[in-house]
Amino acid sequence: MANVAFHTLGCKLNFAETGTVADQFRDQSYTVVPFGQAADVVVLNTCTVTEEADRKCRQAIRRALRANEDACVIVTGCFAQLRPEQIARIEGVDVVLGANEKFDVFRYVEAFSKQEQTQIEVSCIDDVTEFGAAFSASERTRAFLKVQDGCDYTCSFCTIPRARGKSRSAQISDIVRQAEEIAERGFTEIVLSGVNIGLFGQERGEQLLDLLQALDKVKAISRYRISSCEPNLLTDEIIDFVASSRAFMPHFHLPLQSGDDAVLGKMRRRYRSSVYADRVNRVLETIPHAAIGVDVIVGFPTETEERFENTFNFLSELPISYLHVFTYSERPGTFAVDELDSMGGAPVPKHVRSERNRRLRLLSEKKKGAFYNRNLGMRRPVLWESAQAGGMMSGFTDNHIRVEKEFNEAECGQIESVELGRMNSKGIMSHTEMHSLPIL
């Protein structure tokens, strides 16, 4: 029996898609083994959102080749779509599959063996119109379910539309069926994943709210999370629905990218800071205990020191819960690189970018600590996950606070009501007492 190993880089959407490709190999009687172990086939699903992501992709490919000299090495994902020839120049790569081909491995690869010449199967992204359904599982409790792909926005720093194509989404009935299948596999929580989830269903005259309402009726799933939603697409109706829903968690992730309106304009974002602040305040007025995560980019070409300070001060004043901080990376083919002069900007020195990243990461720790402290002594439901180092287990509350306690195998996948204790040095809350809750 042949073995196959997978390695996924990048976003939750990539993990969902890897899960579906893995199922195809299982259907062909392959055994899935951990990446790094001996395997007959190695599949790498790549990311290209930053220069660092590209570097990690090349590093992972070379690691796979060192560990499995005789394995058939297949590279797919966003890096493969945008830079197939660059990947093909890495000696030992056998097959490169693009966005339209990744779900048809057994159609494009006749023999899973070493090739004398790299086989490249990458369609023009403009020809990619089909939605490829996908979901995958993490640990024993959570599954990532792909509901939308592609993006119709043209942010000046982003390569994703060129890597994934136009926005398209699954039929609501198909997503509901997949949610039911995930429940049958024993999972408790589903994270809805996509490139720009707020655009869900627009090609059919549907809305994201329609999907959320349908999924809320799948009683076997106790928890849903929305991975991310553009602030201009987070409607009052969605916020109100989450506030009253049976299973959607009070947890929002809203990409900001910059708190300075001039930089937002150069980034070609479709909102300004006042809209973002309004959405944050609307969420917390409706759901006071909600967690709100923020994506922010530092070092964009037009980000002067003053404009960075505007972002820092804007975030300092917002009642958010944590930050995901990214350092701007020049992406070939983006407007920010190709039209730098017309933007009126200049590259921000790398050491300045690093320092700004450091400052915002420190701010994130302060925001997280303040959010945790606001919840101190509250009782919140925790979904326990598998064992951590040191004989502990951890899980997340409905509003995304990580809690830990001594490991108990029988409680993995169970939801318990926990009185929240203090945050430890690792940024994890302890509990003081528990009462079991039934899984709904």
C-alpha cells in the first residue's frame, strides 16, 4: 500500500483544500502519513501572500525532497499558480498544479513516480470559474469548511485575485450537506473559510446571511466561527443574527490593514477608518462580550511615520481583542509595486518595518490582556481540545479566550462551562471550577 504526505502553508482555506485532496488519495487506498516521514507521494499546498511565504514554500519543497528522494513531489496552491516555472526549476519537483487543477490530481498525474522533466499543469486564472468544495479537520474538534473562493477586490498590495481568480461560492444546500457530514465525523465546531467571505453568493443573488441562517439549523454542530469578513461587508443584519443565533460564536475577525485614511486609499481598500470604528462599536454594542481580531499591515510604501502613528493611535483607542500584524512585502505584479511612482510613495526601510511590527505586536499583547481581564470571573463555555505539552489540555471559549487545565482524555471534544481565572505567562487563562454542558 502506498503512502502520501501533505504539507500546507498559509490560510485556513488552504488547509480545507488539502483535506479534500487527502480524501481523494484515501479513496485510492493511499495511507496518509505525517509530513517528514517516508512517503511515496508528497503534496505541498503553497501560499504566496508575502515574500516570507514564498521563502517558506521553497524551504518546504527542499525539505520534502531531502526526506523523500524517490517520492513523487507535487506542488500546488497559490505559489504554484503564480510562479510555476520558478517551482519547476527546483530539481526534484515532479508536478506543478494550478488553482484549476489541484482537485484533479488523479486526472493530471498518470504515474506517481519520479519524472525526468517537471510536469506543469496551470490554467490561466481567468479561466477558473468552478467552485472546488473542500473541508478539513484540525485536532479532534474543529473543521475548516470552504464556502467561498476568489476575490473581486483589487487591493494594491494583494496577489490573491491573480492566484485564485474571481469570487465564486458553493450552493447553500451543498454547504449544509457538508456541515452534516462533518457532524457525522464527530466534529463539534466549524470555521467558515474563504478568500472574501462577505462576497458569498453574490453571483446568485444570495447573501452571507442566508448561509448563516441555514447552517444555524444544523443542530448537530454546536459551534460556528466566521474566519474573516471585510468591515464594509459586515452588515447590521449579520451582527444581529450572530447575537441571537444558536451556534454562531461571538467572535469577529475584521481586516483593517491601516488606521490612516490616506494609506487605506492607496491600498485601494473599500472603507475608511470611520467605517471600521463604526463596525467595531456596533458589534460591541450588540454583543458586549464579543472578541474582535484585527489584521493590520505595517510598512506600506506611503506609510510615513505620521501615518503609522495614526494607525497605532487608532488601534490603541479601539476596544479590540487582538491583532494579527503583517509586515508589507513587495509582491511582483501588484499595483503597489508596478505603480509605485504614481502612488507618490517610497519603500519603507526594512528596519523601520520591523520596528513598527514590533510595536503593534506589543500593543496586541496589551489588548489581549485587557480583553482577558474584562472576562475575569465570568463563566463561559469552553470546547476542550487535545493534550498540550506538560500534561495540560486547552480549549477556547465562545468568545475566543484560550483556557487550559489538566489533561483528561474523556473531555476532549466536550463543552464545559468554566469560570475564568487569571492569565498565565503563556497568555492562557486558567479555570476555577466547571460544570458540564450538553453538546447541542
